[in-house]
Amino acid sequence: MSSDPYLKELLQGYTGSEGDELQQYLLDWSAGTYGSVAQSILHHAARKGFAPLKYLRKAHNFSRKTAKRVPKSGYRLDGSAVYRKGKEFLIVRPDRYGVEKIVTYGVNEEG
């Protein structure tokens, strides 16, 4: 197991299979400005009122194919892109290999 204390905290209360599912979803995320992906997930899920696994599932199930991407190609000045569909959004940044990793997921209260 990782020495990341946030990962240990993130996995608390989940069954073995739920923990495995959660860790699989973490591979799609970037730590962004946080020390680890687990720390980012703990903060964003709590701030947005989701249990961490539910938050990760919702982000994982967000369809980029049917969402509007801003900008349509490339990235904004901060190196990110936003996918929007209805009230939901997903912010991504490419990793060092050019693979888009999720930075955050959310639901806007206003349409």
C-alpha cells in the first residue's frame, strides 16, 4: 500500500472491492495543486458534498463525447480544458504523456 496518508484516509470505510474500484478511478486523475490525487479527491468531494467513491463514479461516467469542450482543441492559458454538459463540468489537464487527466468534476447550481 502507498505511504500516502490521504490514500489511507480516502479508503477508510470502503470494502475491499470498493477500495479497488476507487483506486482504479484515481488513475484517471491529476493531483493538480495538491500533494497527491487522494488529497485532491478528499478535498473536492467534501467541498462538493459527495462521498468520495460516488464523486469518482460521477466523474468517471461523465461523457466527454457528448459534452462541449472549451476550447474545442488545445488548452486554455492555464493548461486546462473544460468539458460541459448541462449543469455538469469536468476540468482536465494533459499529463506529461499528453493524456488528459481529471483535475475536478462538479455540478453548477445555475444552468
